[in-house]
Amino acid sequence: MAAEAVEAVFREERGLLLASLVRRFGDLDLAEEVTSEAIEAALRHWPAEGVPARPGAWLLTTARRRAVDRLRRDRAYAARLAVLAADAERAEPAPAPDVSGSGQGFGSGSGFGSDELPDERLQLFFTCAHPALAAEDRTALTLRCLAGLTTPEVARAFLVPTATMAQRIVRAKKKIREARIPFRVPGPDELPGRLPGVLQVVYSVFTEGYAASSGPRLQRLDLAEEAIRLARILRRLLPAERESAGLLALLLLVHARRDARTGPEGEPVLLEDQDRGRWDRPMIEEGRALVVRALTGGPAGPYGVQAAIAALHDEATDVAATDWPQIVALYDVLRTLTPSPVVEVNRAVAVAMRDGPGAGLALLDALAGEPRLRAYPPYAVARGDLLGRLGRDGEAAAAYREALELTGTEPERAALRRKLGDRKPGE
């Protein structure tokens, strides 16, 4: 039970713990090391002494003590951190954003200090979106270190091997050290430019919560709800940024289906089979209102377009009544804004719903040479479904077997085995 309590606290508190330690000591490696040591100490002490009333505070106190001990022992390490602290103090203090909800946004001259950011994790999200880091490296670093995703989970978000992702994370940390990038709140002129990277991080956290890359459950609601909370804060931070509204709308419109996405045993339930009466209607209405904001006042951004697609799904009474021509048109817009093989897969499925399985399969087969889709199970599942609808059962089974080799969660694997007629005993 103690191990389960540590894991629960770790998932809930890790981001706050790490952010607090980085802010205190100015070094990400040190913060990660003492966070791990605090977790190990909890696993030793809590079984005998019981879980403390405030487990997060216990972990933070333990980690801080370990960090201080480390600095006392290692003078060279302490000297390096002192240089980083001096760099941060020399940096021009940046006025923090107006988070009062007044709509003034950044640059209002409020003179707030960095302590007034509503969440230290968001402060570090923006800090790790520093332009000195390559775009893919800063997103990977933030997901791994600050959002609490494992390296394989981050690798899945980028459709790359785990070893490649591990190298990117090490590279990003090294760049922060060598460039002596201070952990501070960016200035008002910098924040909007860093917003796309932060939005991507929050969206990636939600994606892992919506469809976990591994483990016994299809969904990790803790991650999805954390991403929505952070997206709400971003919306308050940057009320004039339509893409912050678009991201929040997208997360709400997708998360509204959470209760209908799994069956009694945790098995996945396809959109066409979901009980739409279980969808969260207040959440859908909030998301739809945000879609209007995201799409009004200029060219649409990618999150606004994706939110509009999600809204069309949520508004339909069933799959047959869904406005598939409009969804395909929105995917045509999205592919110009953020071209990617994942967008093409989703568009192909929508085309199949509009024009028939043969048309969708032709588009999917045209993507067969795309290397990033080799590790993307939904591509193989989509091919299997369309092949099955065309009566090509042997080829469909081959596609499902390919997906089975790639899929990480047990509920999805069980669903694929059922498709293949190869159920395990007891399933």
C-alpha cells in the first residue's frame, strides 16, 4: 500500500516538486536527482512509519535537504549554481502577466513579480521554451521533466524511438547548462513567441492522458485533467491569444466523451458505439463557445481548427448524422497549417466516412512509406478497419496483428485480439 501511495503522490506532486526545486536551486539535473532520492526515501520510510498527512510536503522537505547536502559536499557543483544564480539576478526583471481576468494581458505595466504566476510549472514551461533550444528538444525536455511523462511516453508523442528521445532530452539539458539559460519568467515581449511551444506541451500531456502509451488503462484521467487545468491558466494568462482558447476548447470537447470511451471492464468503445447520453454536455457547451472565440478575428490556428472538428463530432446525434464533408474540409485546412502524417491518417478516415472505405484506404496506402507511421498503432488499426469493411479479411487481420505489436495498453491489445479472434482465457 505504501508503494501505491508513493506512486499516487508522485504522479500528483512531481511537477510541483520539481518546479519548486528548480526555482530554489536553479539546476534541473540536481532537482531531478533529489526528487528521485526523496521518492526512494519515501519507499523506505512510509511502510514502517505510515504515509504522512501531507505527503507532498514530506517529499519536498526531504528533497531540499538532499539538495543542500549535495551542495555542501560538492563545492564545484555549488560554485556552478552560484554562477547561474548570479546570471539570473543580472537578468532584467520581467513583469509578469496580468492574471486577474481583466483581459489586459501582457505588458500592462503592473510590475507583478514572478511569484504571482499561478503555477510554478507554467513558469518552467515558458522557461524551457527558450529559443536557444531546438523546438523538438525544448518540448521533449518539458514533457519529460516538468509534465512527468516517461521517456517512452514522450517518444510516442513524437513518433520516434525511445533511444532517440533520450538523446534529445540529454541534449536539451546540456544546452541549458552550456548556454547558462536562467530559470526565470520571460519578459512580456517574449511570452507570446514562446506560447506555441507551451501549447504543444500541454496538448501532449493531454494526448497521453486521452490515450495512454502503455499500462493497464486506456485513459489516464489525471493527466488529461491536469492538462485542462493548465490550459485554463494559459487562457487567463493570454486572453487575447485565440490559440489558447482553441487549445482549451479542443481539450474540453474531447474530454467530454471520457465516460463513454471505455466499457465496464475498461475496454475501448469506438466513437460509433458510444452512448452519447453519457457525454458531458456542460463541458461541450463551454468548448463550443471557445471555438467561436478561437475562429473569430483572423485566420484560424491549428488548435482552433481541431477544436472545430471535435465540435462537429460532439454536435452530431450519431456517426451517420455527422457532417463528414465539413470535417474533411477542416482537415484540408489543418494539413496546410500543420502538415503531418497523423493529420493525413485522420483525414483519410474522414474521407472514408464521406466517400466510402475504398477512398479512405487508397489515401492510407499512399502513406505506407512514411517512416513515422511505422510506430503509430492507429494507422494500422485504421487500415484494418477499412480492409474489413471491404471484405478483405486476411489483409485486415495482418493489419491488426501489426497494430498489436505496437500497442502498449492492455485494453487496446485485448480489443485487437478480439478482432483477430485470438482471445486469451478469461477475456
